[in-house]
Amino acid sequence: MKTKIVVVDKNVDEEKSYTQAVDILKSGEIVAFPTETVYGLGADATNFEAVSKIFEAKGRPADNPLIVHVDSKETALRYVQEVSSKALDCMDAFWPGALTLILKAEPEIFASNVTAGLQTVGIRVPNHPVALTLLQKLQLPLAAPSANTSGKPSPTLAEHVFHDMESKIPLILDGGATEIGIESTVLDMTSEPPVILRPGKVSKEQIEAVIGTVRSSSGNTSNVPKSPGMKYMHYAPTAPLYLIENEKGLIEKAIEYVQEKGKSIAVISETEYPMADFNFPLSMDSLYASLRKCDLTDADLILASVESGMKENDALMNRLEKAADHKWFS
Ligand code: TXA
Ligand code: MG
């Protein structure tokens, strides 16, 4: 299959691009599209066959459910049940936006592989003009995980999607770089108090300001994780990645140590280290692109420097720890 990329953030025949995307989705095929967090791999959430193509293209384990995207709160309310006043308040406060709510699904709407057989569904209204226009024209719920190969960093550019999905999907809508750069916060509204299953740009404090106390899931205690995706290693570059405290002396010593062994080293940091073989920037919106750039180098080892302030930044630290599989350089 040939993968076509069409640019939709400039004035190039946009109407035609959307019509083409809608036709492809209605025929049960996949279209990749930008959201404000990362690119998604979309399929009609009511069509089992279409959704199974997402799992195939990503190499995603079947027990990991997908997030459903809709164009508005009103549409979402047609697909879910037992919506608490806290859930409604979250929709009003954060939608469209980077917050996925886990709610009880209305039965017999979604294909069973969307929810991986669970009675709940993760649902959100994305805050991106391309995603919203596509959803409005499609008038169907769109199941869409991040558009990367399973285990790889999520795509923040159309070219990342192309790299992972070339010849596996027919169409990528290119809306430029995604603004936030990491995936949405996932909030489980079926427990009381609600639980953050995956930290993201929408912070615990912001949510608590609207609905009061929420819990953070430590994500490692139970054998049956509430958010099935969190048990898989994620976001990993090919070369081994180690976290290191952001101390100039310490990092320079580490670089020297690695290079003395005849190996090359990439550093992902807010600061540049001219002695390193490769340097890439570190921030929420650049992390995934930096991890992918490491894959394009011949670096044998990657260091990511962790600022003390970053440890308070749940979401970025969460992604870094997963990418490094919790390894620290020593
Ligand atoms: O920002 C995002 O959320 C992006 C864009 C494309 O919207 N999507 C995304 O989807 O990150 P994905 O499939 O890569 O991550 C979905 C996460 C997984 O950790 C999954 O386990 C969890 O949401 N999830 C989905 N449905 C769930 C459910 N019913 N119960 C618990 N967790 C669920
Ligand atoms: Mg993902």
C-alpha cells in the first residue's frame, strides 16, 4: 500500500483532503491525523475490522484499549453512561483538550476491540483544528491511539508517522508539529476519588481545582493494571537510554567515560555539551522528536539530564523514566 501525505495546515485544496480522509475512514481504512498532543492513527470506532487494522499497523497488544475521539461534549454524552457531575465539570473545564476521561461505555456502540473487552471507554475531544474538522465531517467516533509503532516514541510530526507507518496506511494528514508533544492525561472517572492513570499536560493540580481530590496511580502495584497500556515499556529509542542528574561535572565525566571505551554518546538536555557526539533538546514538546533523532545517529548510548524541577513535572518525568526503563547512569 502506498502511503500518501497531504498537508492540511496551508491553503492547499483542504476541502478535497478532508473528503478523501472521510471516504477512506468510512470505507474501513486508517487515516493518521494531528491532535494537539501527538499524531493519532484513526479508524471508525464502530467498525471491528477497521479497528483491528490499527492494532496490526502498530503491532499493538490486543489487551491495550484505544482512546475514542469525538467532536464535542454533546457527542461524547451519546456514547457513555452514568456520567457523574465531576465528569461533566471536567468536560466543561478541559474539552476540547488534552484530557481523556474513562467512563462507562454505552453498550453496543463501540467495536469490542476498541475497549479491549472492558465496559469502560477512554474518550476525549481533541483541541486541534484538523482533528475537529475531520470529526465534524466524519460524524463517527474515531478510535485513535498514538500513530507510532508500539513501543516507539509517539509522533509529533507527520514525518514521524511516515517513518513508522509507511506502506501500512493509505493517508496521513499533515498539520505540522503538534503543540504539546506528549499524550493526554488519562483520568479514570469510574472510581471515587477519580484516578490519574497517565499523567499529561493537564496536571493533577488543574484537575483538583475543578473537582477536588484525585489520586495518582502508581501504576505498578496491581497485576491487572487499570490502564492496560501503562504496563508496556514505551517511548524507547533504540540505543540504551540512561537518566542522569543535571550536573555539568557529572555529565562531562559520564561523556568522557563512555568515549574512552570507544563508544559514541548522545545527550538530551536543556544545556549543550560540545564534547558529546550528539546533542538534542529536552522539553515536553521536544522530547519525542529528540528520542527519534537519536535513532538516526550511530550513538551507542544516550543520556537524558534530569533537572530537579522536572521531577515535579509528573508528565515529562513519567515519559523519561519509561524511555529509560528507569535506568540511571552511574
Ligand atoms: O494524547 C493522546 O491521548 C493520544 C492522541 C492521539 O489522542 N492518544 C494516545 O492513545 O495516547 P494511546 O492508545 O497511545 O494511549 C491510550 C492510553 C493507554 O495507556 C490505554 O491503556 C489507556 O489510554 N486506556 C484507553 N482506554 C482505557 C480504558 N477503558 N480503561 C483504562 N485505560 C484506558
Ligand atoms: Mg501510545
